Amino acid sequence: MLHDLRIALRSLAKTPGFVAVVALTLALGIGTTTTVFCWLQSVWLNPLPGVARQSEVRVLATAHGGALWHTVSPPDLRDARELKDVIAGIIGSQMTPACLTVDGKPEWIYGQIATANYFEVLGVRALHGRTFLPEEDRLPGGNNVLVLGEAYWRRRFAADPAIIGRQVEINRHAFTIVGIVPAAFRGTMSGLVFDFWAPVSMHHEVANFGSLDNRWDRWLHTQARLAPGVDERQAQAALDTLSTRLTTAYPDSNDQIRLRLLTFAQAPYGVQPVLLPALRILLIVCFGVLLIVAANVANLLLARASARQREIGIRLAVGASRTQLVRLLLAESLCLSVVGGAAGVLLASWLIDLLGRWMPPTHLPIGIEASLNLPTVAFAGGLSLVTGLVFGLVPALQSTRPDLNRTLKEGGRGAGAGAGHHTLRRLLVVTEIALALMLLISSALCIRSVQQAERADLGMDPSNVLLAGLRIGMHGYTEDTGKVFYARLQQRLASLPGVVDAALSSTFPLGLERSGSRSFVPEGYVPRANDDLSIPYAIVSPRYFSTMKIPLLDGRDFNDLDDEKALPVAIINEVLAKRFWPGLDPIGRKFRCGQRDLTVIAVTKTGKHYTIGEAPQPFFYTPYGQGVWDLNLGLCVRTIGDPAGLVAALRRRSINSTRPWRSGPPCP
């Protein structure tokens, strides 16, 4: 074989132009396919970098009727820990932004509040210091310790090992840094990179939301590590038994609630739901391109073999066997595939970073790290060898069956290229054209889909709208002072030149963050079996619908009089109205939401909430002045022109509006 390789290399060295064309052609197919495989590996096969034995870790979610909720309540999580025979450990966490202040210099960063066994179950060891102790999630407000990520430690503290034991402030509360975890570990929300971790007992100080004892309050993203020798089916059976027991014990909060074990590819949160469908389609497209490349290179080899018929005939005439010649020609094909594969890996190293550039603008700490690791290079090498065999074997077999008498007598260039050669080349050309047409048609359909998406009726008008996140609850605001802050901020913004309208909302349509859900039981309605009465909702201020240009089809908007003293009210969309009151006027109808009865005062046009291609979804809104209130509302501002020029003024007005209640430097 080494002898064949030496001959193959000498032969190819005589035709550098041919080698370059084949290598570049192969590089296109192998490079693009390797790039997509690398992305898939990061998103699908390695969703939790830095976690030991990822194959044992599963997502634990809550199913209610036909709906799948991302999160689990802390009491349900604690009950699930009893299943020690099938589950080695269960952890809970929730992402949150926080203002970290060091030496009087504040900075917004993202982190997670997590159960004390978080790092132990994941198999993540501290690089310096320690992680959480077992008792550090039991005393609400009493475990003010902090674990930092290595990347943030190096960026903010210049990798100073003396940082262990130092005090910093999180949302104006003192915390002590107890450990640094390796940069390879980035948290348990795939696709996001977190800079710190605090115990779940500090949820009020760090995140300003959530309850540790309320079974209604499902807010923890939960993962479970399977016990050794236990498969997913056994663990799910144990969870089903536990869910039935909890339904019996707590019928109010756990009726029809089931704990579901999922793989990370099935997880309803993280980047998988967004990226996996697109990456799978992209991988199929790349394999189609690779098949075209293989057919094209096979055609080139057939053309080259036609010009070498006299050489092949002489080798056969002097005693070379057909097997030896096939082996020699395959050696040339494999040499070409190795060169093309190396060029493909080089191309992939340039293309890998494109994935992050495709993500939409967001305040979330997105960090999809794809790199050319050993599995990726092995995949590229295997793909190169298989491709070399595919495009090399058929030409080699075809070229080593010449008519020796005719070939040696004619001897001219192209001699012996008979009907078999021409038939095979025509077949390869037809195959290339068919594959190219298939990809072109698919591309045209994708372009058509994009055009339709651009023309889709979103149920709102996002043009000239600026969105901003506000986290005032993390700075000591109460409900009363928060309402005053928001009212003052809206007044200040409305006075800015170029501002048409300004409003507040707990969530915005088509964002990467999902809205919360609450029970929706119309007055007199009798729920059916598996009837999903958990409806997504948003807490909004007056003028939200005019700011976002969401049409009100009937009724009135919220106003400043809709406070705790007024009748509890809500606004629903068309889908919700038709579901529960078909053919009837929903205005004035009542429904039960949690522990309150709300009255419908308006119906809005149904819009898009999560994706452009989604089916019409039920949705309702409550006024932020009535009880169910969120301190951390977002801001939407509609302007006459480009809203980007308003950012600096918005920051100034926001800071000025907080001064009566806030001390110290503002967190930008």
C-alpha cells in the first residue's frame, strides 16, 4: 500500500491544476458539512460543556394537560429527591441578571441561583476555593456566598487568587466570593454563559422573585442525573408514581401535574428549540452538496482516466492485475480526499464563528462555543475517506476494464474511452443536475418562506420601537415606590422630542424569553379531561397596546384608575374569546385567575407571541396596577424616527427617575 501511495503521489504531482480543482471542490462539501456537524455537536451532543458524564443528565419539566412547562416548584423538586433508587441527584436553578458592584463600580452580569447540590451533581469542581456547602440553601437570606466563573474572574479581577474571601455587592447586598469554577463550565442553560452562581436561598436578594415553599410557584429549571444502571424508562415510571401521589396530597396545586423526564434535545428551554430544527435541515442540505461534490469529482476522475487508458493498458499488458490497478487508482483518490479534507477542515475553522452572528440581538448572555475538537476532526477525516471511496471506486473499476487490443493499437489521447465511460459520465452529470435542482428548489422555497415571514401579520407593528429592560426590584424598590418610579419614568419619556408613546410590560412578543402562564377558568365553565387551562399572560401598563400598535377590537384600554381599589380586570385576545365564549360578547364576562376573579374589558387582535410561524395562541393581559405585579417590567418606547438615537436619553431619564429612592452609583 505504501508503494501504491508513493506512485499515486508522483502521478498527482504531475497535474497540480487537477489536484487544486479537486481539493477545492472537496473542501466546499467537506468544510460546510463539518461546520454544521460542529454546530450540532455544540448544541445537541454537548449542550452542557464542563459537566461530567453528560449522557446521564436529563431535564425535568412539568406537564399539565397538553402543555409542557419549563420549570418545577421547589417543593415538588424536594419530593422528587426521594427517588434515590432511580435518580442520583436533582438540581434546580434559575437565570437572572444582577448588578455586581466592586470597589464602587457597578456592572450588570448574568448568573444563576441554584440549589446547594448544584455543582456536586454536575461533577464540577472548583478551580480555586470551594463551591456550595450542603446547608447553604436552607436559610432564606442567610447564605450570602458567591461562586464566580473563571472567564469573569479573569476579566474583572485579573485572575487574582486572593479574591477568595473578598466581599462584593450583588444588588446592594453583601456577598462573599468563596470559589471559582473552570471556564469550561458555563451553566445549565444551554447556549448561555453565566458569570456567577448564588444559593437558591438568596433568591429574593439576587433575583427578586420566587418562593421556596409555594407549590403553585414553579420557577426552577431542573435537571436530574440518573442513578447507575437506571434507564430513562425506569426513572419516568418512578416520577409518574410520585406525580400521582402529589396530585392526591395536593389537589389544588398539583391537579393534572406530571413530572416529565426529557433529553436536552427535547428541552423546552435553551437554544435547542430554536437552533436544532434549522441545523438539521442545514445538515441535510450540506450532505446534498457533498453528494454533488462527490459526483463532480468522480466525473473529473473518469475524464482523467480516459486520458490514461494507454498507460492502464500497458500496465495490464505487462502483467499488472486489475486488483493492483484498482488499488493504485483508489490510492490516488484517497490522496485527493486527504488533501480536500484538510482544506475542508481549514474552511470549517473559518466558518464556525458564523453561528453566533446569526443570533438575533438580545440582552441575554448568548455564547455558543463551537470549536474544532478531536471528535470534529475525526468526523471530517472519516467523511473524507468515505467520500474518497465513493468518488474513487466506480471510476477505478470502470477504467481498469479497457479493450486492450484497441487501446494499444490506437494509442491516442482518449483512446479506449468507450460507451461504458460515456454512459457513466452522463449518469453522473444527470445525478449532479438532479441534486442541484433539488437544492435550488429547496432554496427557492426557503426564500419564499422568508418573504412570507416578512409579510406575516404579527398583530402589532414593531417598527420604530425601542425595548429596554428595567430591574428596579433588585435595587430595593417596593411595590409602592416602584409604581411611582414607573409613572415618573413614563412622564419623563413622553416629554422627550421624537417620542410618540411609552409603556411597560412584563414580556414582549417574539422575544427569546417566554411569558409566564396562569390558570384561566371562565365563570361556569366545567373543565374537561386533559383540558389545558394554563394560559400565557403579560402584565402591562396603560397605553401598551397603542405603543405596540396592537389593535383593540372591542372594549377599552387599561387606564390609571385600574388599581387595587378598582374592579380586577383583564384584556384577552380573539383566540381566547372564541375558545370560551364562541358567538358571544366576551366583554363583562368573568374568569378565575389563581385566587382572583377578573372581568374582561376588551378583546385584542391575535398576534404572534413566540415564533412567526406559530398557530394562533390564547393570551391575556392584566394591568400592572392591580395586585399581580412585577417589579421588573420592561419598557417599550415608540418614536417618530430611528429609536437608536434615544438610548442615551433613556438611560439619563431612567437614572434621574430613580434618585429619590436609590443611593450609590447607578448600574447602567
